[in-house]
Amino acid sequence: MRSIKERTQNLIHHFKLSTSGQIHGKDSYHLDYEGGVCRQDELSKLIRDTVIFFALSSKELESLDSDSLAKLQKRAWGRISDRKSSMKGDYGELLLFLILEVYYPAKKFVTKARLRSSKGDEIKGYDCAHFSIEDDGEICLWLGEAKFHQSFSSAITKATESINKHLTIKSIKDELSILEGNIDIQGEEAEKLEDFLNSGKSIDKIKFKIPILLTYDSSVVQSNSSICEKFSDELTEELNSHYLNIEGKKFTNPENFELHFILLPLKQVKEIKDFLEIIEKTHK
């Protein structure tokens, strides 16, 4: 995973943006350029190489030295949904996993791809199951959504529907009841997390962060050839417009649920999905 993190940091850059409003978490990222071209092809390859860390458990990953990489890739890709790329969310979940692992203090504790009831289904509930240990020693659960869309309007509309649907007490309890029996990390943190999930603590007293990844086809990314002042000015205007859109949505999150939006403008989402679909077919 070390090389994956280094490649990610050299490809996906944080974009500082001064925003205000009611939404607490607002982070924006963009891809690097090379030779006048957005390095979207490199992102496709990075997502491809991340699949084993996303879809395999920590115990399975320990066998990296003894099992062939090809065998592990086949097993990992075998857990990706068989639905058409335009209809499934796995690729967005892969990208959210990658960003959380590299840029946030959040660690995966359940490999949700293993919980799929059938290869034709989407992963039920939230799109990720991560956790962090806060400065005060308390555990914070990161249960996120990923909308890997071409249209920002479509991405935020679907995200709003999903978030509000999943933020009910019943939905959260159902989610945690599944997750607590499928922890696949090891060591002291695993024991602490397991004790926490089995403590019977009120949902109202648990700290949650809801990372929400939204991608879209960006005219700014398409019309520029480098990260220059023009690029920064245009991207600032584009992102501010999208954040105003987000602020106009109505979210039903309680105070202990912190929404954290992650915007990633891309050149063309369909190109990434088409590439990954081809790779997926070669490993199944």
C-alpha cells in the first residue's frame, strides 16, 4: 500500500478553497497534468492497482508474499459487481477508499465487497466502513457515500437521497449490527473497535463522519493544459458554484453526524469506467 499512497499523492492534489456555509466539511481535489494533458489515465491505473487493498481482508493481504499477485487480483476483482459500469458503484467506492486511506486519518475495518449477497447486487448500506481514533482517544466511525458520476447535478441529487435515507436510527443500527460481526483488521485497534461496537452505546453519543465523494466531468479540467493561475481561478469559480448547490440541499443529519464533502472534478468519468470494465473482464 505504500507505493499506492505515494502514487496517489503525486497524482491527486488537494485544492485549497475558502468556503463558508452550514456544511462543516468541504474538501476539493484535482488531478495533475503531464505534457499538457490531465493525468486521468494514471488515475484509472491507480484505481486498478488499488482493488486488492479494497476488496481483500487484512488476513488475505498477509498472503501477498506466498500467493501470486495474479491469484489475489483475480479474487479481488471477483468481488466486484457484475453490473454494467454505468450502473454500479464499485469504482466510486474504490476511489473513496483510496482517498480516505491517503488523505484522512481513517482506516478500513470492514471489507464491504465481501458482504455482497450476490455479484449482481450493489454493496448494501454505506459505501465505506472506516474508523479513526480522535485526539481524546474516542473512536469516530466514518460511513461514507461515493457518487462516481459524469454530471455534478446527478451526483449531488443521488447523494442527498442516499444520505437522508441512511441517517435514520434504524438504518444506522442495522448497518452497525452487520459491521460489528465482520471486522477484518487485527491488533489492539481491532479489539478496541470491537469493544466499542459491542458496548451498547447510544447512537446519539457516537461520533460519525460521513465522507461524500462526488465526481463529475469538468469543463475547467477539459479546457486547461496545466495547473496555472487560469486553471486555479476557473476551478475556484466552478467549485464555489457546486458548493452553493450543496448548501441549497436539505440534509437530516443529527449533530453527531458530520457531513464531509469531497469533490473531484475529472476530464471524463466514462473513460475511467470503460478502462476499469475492460480490466475487470480480464480478471474474471
